[in-house]
Amino acid sequence: MSPKDREEFQRLAPSARVVSVAGAGHAIQSDQPRALARLLDEFLSADN
């Protein structure tokens, strides 16, 4: 995500968290399935 896009994203969704996963491209579910599962588990377990 470019710095400009990140800034706009944070403006539109201020409580959102942007996470970069090394080795993952556009299809994180195929490229890094364990990392995605960990991130989803953290998200779903959080007090949102």
C-alpha cells in the first residue's frame, strides 16, 4: 500500500489497522495461509 493510499485508508477508517505480511501478494490466503489465520484469530478475539 502506498503511503498516500495508507493515509486515505486511515482517514476513512480511523480505527482500522493495516498489516503487511512478508511473502504475501494479492492472494494472502494462498501465499501465507497460516499468517492470515493468525491475523484473523487475533481480530476475531479482540474486544472491538
